[in-house]
Amino acid sequence: MKKAILKTVCCIAVLAVTASLMCACQADTSKVKETTAEQTTNKTDKTEKTSPKEKHRLIIDTDTGADDSAALILAAKQSNAEILGVTVLAGNVDLEQGAKNALMALETAGCTVPVYKGSNERFEGETIEAFSVFGKDGMGETDIINPKGTATDGDAVDFIINTVKENPGEIEIVALGPATNIAKAIQKDPETMKQTKMIWSMGTAGLGPGNASPVAEFNVYADAPAYKVMLDSEIPITVIGLDSCDGEAKWTDEQFEELLALNDTGKFVAKSFGKIRQFYADNGSEGSVMNCDAIAMMCVLYPDFIKDTWSCHGSCITDKGETFAQVLFYKEGFTYDVVSNDDFVYNVKLVTDLDKKAYFENFKNAISD
Ligand SMILES: [Ca+2]
């Protein structure tokens, strides 16, 4: 099988714009805390109609290609997301390009938060082979990546550990690439990392087919040992698999045209998907493409978006062979004839149903000015 990677307000009046930007992406939480109950009641941001009021304090871990970029923009535009930092690793593209892409996506969304560079090698030391169907720059090769900012000094893994340590039980990590940075953080300081509130993992094939092999999804395939470390870490994990972004969740040609006509942010997102749309067309799937990373972000920020989850024991196969990087999900409560699940640790919530029809409209509303 061809290695086809189909990944692939706060306020009223004058305060509204400033405060909503701060709520969306500002790492300085003191500004967020200034929001009063009255102001919250008077929110006018249209995205609030479909998003909850609970604040999510996020680290976004990303191998930034076009779909990661869409997820970053979504988070930056949502007033219930506070991005404390973005950590980058190789995957869709190499580390340097991934950092530039993340910076550009955040700048496009009007968001300034620190971007840290992390792993260019797998958990076990081999270089991560960057592979992108989003073009050489991971962003459609249309010269849209010209960030003004640069990556912040310091290592992504240390940033993750220190941020969790300083905010025990509060940090949600949105994992949009291979699990290398996260596994390294777990290896370096497992007790601190257990204070992570939740890891939201866009990874695995879910209950469907893979895209790196018949059974494996790219993020897991790129570093299966790291994914195994993450699953075995005792940190709460919610998994959004490839099957969650298929079918009605795919974006159509007409929807990309809507984004092009919407505003500069919409143009940026639409252009970044140009190469992957061509890739799909060349592989017999013209007219719609998956956008998994932003769907994972929507799962974090729009609880009504998730319709069902299974409590599962998730197990990652790291032995070389046909099933390398497959993740098995043993559903809690299911009785097997030959395998007792009594001793399993139910370490994963697997998203098994979500509001796919609402995906594009929610995204478009979030980035509308
Ligand atoms: Ca990604």
C-alpha cells in the first residue's frame, strides 16, 4: 500500500476586541482574570454561542502542517482557550519549518504566545522522517510562511514539564503530532507529568483503517514507542482517531471556496490546503479532504461536539511487522471469550461519535471577524 498520509468575551463595547484576543491566546492570565462576571454575561462573540464558558489552559504540541495550523488558529480565536505555549516537533515537516509554520499561523490569528522547538529525533533516537502531503513547506507551497517572530529560547520538553509543575491539575496538552515531546517529558519527570489534566491526542486509526499502513495512523507510526509511553503514563488521555475526521467531517471544494471569500485568515487556511487537495484528487478522492487536527481541537473546546466516547484500554504495538504502530482498543465492560479484560487499565477515552456536520460551520464562525 502506498504510504498515503491522508493527514494527512469577554467584554462589551471597547473592551470586547482586546479582551477576547487575550482570552483566546494570551499566556498572561492576569488579563483574563480581570474579566468580570457581568462582562462574561454580556459576551457578544459569536463563537460563544456554540462554545462553553469553561476555560481550557492549553499546551499545543504540533508538527505543524496545514491541519495543525488550522487547529492553532481555531484555538487562538476561541475565547475559552488560553494557550500557554506551543511546542513543536518534526513530523509533517522538519523542526525548523514546523516552528515557522506555527509562528505564522498564530500571527495570522493575531495571537502572540511562545513557540518552543522540541524533538527532531524519535523517542529512541532515530531522526524523524518528515513526510508531508501538504507540500514541501507543509503549508501548500504558496509563499504564505513569513513570520515576524521567532521561536522562544528553551526546550519544548522542559517547557512542558515546567508548565505542568507550575499549574498542577490544570494543563491540557493537545497533541497534534507524533508523541515524542510528550514521551520525553514523561520519561524525564513522570510524577510531574501525572499532574497533567488531560492529553487530547489526535492519533491512531480509531476504529477504522490507518493511513500510514492498513492499521496504523501517521502520528503513531512516526514514533510508536513514544505513543506507548504516553498511553502507559497514567495521564488521562482522550484519543481522536482518523475515523473521527472521515465522512461528513471532510471539507469540500465549496467549503474551501467559502474560506477563500471569508477573510485573510480564511484565505490562509484555504491556501495551506492546496497541495493536500491535489494529493487527494490524484489518489481518487477529489472534492473533499480530511482536516484532523482542527477537529481534535474542536473536541477540546466544544464539549457538545463530542457525542460519544468509549472507556478503553489502549495498547500500542511497537514490534516491527505488519501491525507496527497499530493501537488496539479494548472497550471496558466487553466480555471476551479468550481474553479477560478484568486486569486491564482503562487508560483512554476514545471518541467514537461527534457532530461531524457542525465541524466546518463551527470553524468558519470561529475565524469570522
Ligand atoms: Ca499534525
